[in-house]
Amino acid sequence: MRTLLALLLVFAASASAQDAWPSKNVRLIAAAAPGGNPDVLARMLAAKLSDAFGKPFVVENVPGAGGVVAAEQVARAAADGHTLMLGDSGAMAINVALNPKLSYNPLKDFALITALAAVPTVLVVHPGLPISSLQEFVNIAKTKQLAYGSAGNGSVHHLTMAVFLSRAGVDNMLHVPYKGGTALVAGLLGGEVQSGWSGIPNVASHIKSGKLRVLCISTARRSGSLPDVPTAAELGFAGFDIATVIGLQAPAGLPREIAARLQAAAAKALREPDTAERMGNLGMELRENGTEPYARFVREDLERYIGAVKTAGIKNE
């Protein structure tokens, strides 16, 4: 009887703590520098969650190593719902694929609350390249060595191209890694490289002005911000679907009730007109899908990038 009473008291105390959550400010760690996609989305979400739960959600930028520094910090935090993270595929899949010796496992050390947004890339080429379609790009790349740029070795731009070239049967393109997406676009505009995958906001104005030509988008669905741009799948590359996905995470052990409340509040916030409009302007697509689907996606994303790292010939550290 005493044992049963003790268990009931523990359960009651736990339920009470969860009902009282949040009891203080919530740290919303953005695994990126100010201005990066996780940071921008975190600040949009923080204001909505603060209103929903009546406590401040304070955004804290923890950049470094493509999200790894933030992920390591969050994985060690208390699982009481007062430390959350907005991390993207860099922290949750790409860097894990690049370095399997990292101190955390995204599938074991985190409560994967929900996906929030996908950030697709588009394949653009310099207008000096005498092609107007994806198939013509593949054809010329098979007969003439072209250069493609990326935002860095092992970046999503690099790995997306590696997967695409493997699917297309092209094995002679030269990879030119730049230091970030802005430098990549400058290289494309200057004709230093003939092609590259880029985030939509970085190239949308150049596509409109004709300074760059867009061939396709990397996701399985077209983007609302560039509705006339076909997907790679539509153009013969069935199943091609690669994007950086930003999700909401917490340390492993987060009570399910808190995770469910966060997921519901985030879903509501992302569908509000002002948030949806700003996400669209930034080239983000809504990807809210709940805890179990997000966990399944992270597992598949990790497998996808492990394969991409192998395809790109990047040696694991």
C-alpha cells in the first residue's frame, strides 16, 4: 500500500509540473547565426508561443559547425520543456552523416517535436550556358566539363548536386566550394561557375532579371514563391526530394504532454496569415507534421545524407 501511495504521489507531482509548464522563461535556441533560416523562423515562432503560453520564449543564437554546437548544448540540457531548439537538417542529419563520431545521436538524444518548414533549393545556371532545360543541362554536362558551385564542402548545395549528378549519370563536373550562399551566387553571376543549387531568396531577383536561368526545384512539390518552376521529379527524376528541413527539438525525455502542447501551438502559429506570408517570402514551405512523422523523417533524412556523402566522395572525419 505504501509503495502504491508513493507511486501515486510521484505521478501526481509529475502531472502537476507538466500542467504548470512553462513555469519560467523558455530558451528557444536557434542553431544558426542571426539572420539564418532557423533564427528567422525562431523569432517568428517565439512571439506566437509567448502569447500562447503566457511566458517569454527567448531566442538565443548558438551558431557554429552547421548547428552542431547548439545541438550538443541542447542534448545535455534538462528535459523539462524550458530548453528547446530550432535545428535544421545540418544539425540533425548532414553533419551527423559527415562525422559519425559526433557526441550526439539525433534519434536518441532529442525529443523530435515536429517539423516546421522546408527550405528547398533551385538549380540555376549562368545564362551564357547555351541550354534552356534540365535535360539539355544533363546532355552538355556529359560532353563538356562544367563547374558547379556550392556554399561549402558538405553543404546541402554540394550534396544535392552530388545526388542529382549521380542520378543523371554525370561524373565529370568540377565542384567549386564557396564560403556561404552569398559568395556562391556572386560566383554564378560572375561566370566563375556555370551552375549550382541555391536557396530561393538568394536568386529570385536574379532569375526575374534574367541574370540567372532556373531549371528546376529540389523538392517533390513546386514552391509557391516560384510556381512556374518544375520539380526535378516532373522532369524525369522520380522521387527526387531534397530540402533543408527546420524542426523543433528538445532534450530526450521531454514529457509527451508538453511535446503535444508545443506541437499544437506551433502548428497554429505557422498557419496564421502573417507567419505564412513571411515564410513564403523567404522561400520556406510549411512542413508541420507531428512528432512521429518528424522522427521518421529525421531517420530517413539521415539515411539520405549518409548516401549523399558517400556519393560525393566526402571522407568521414
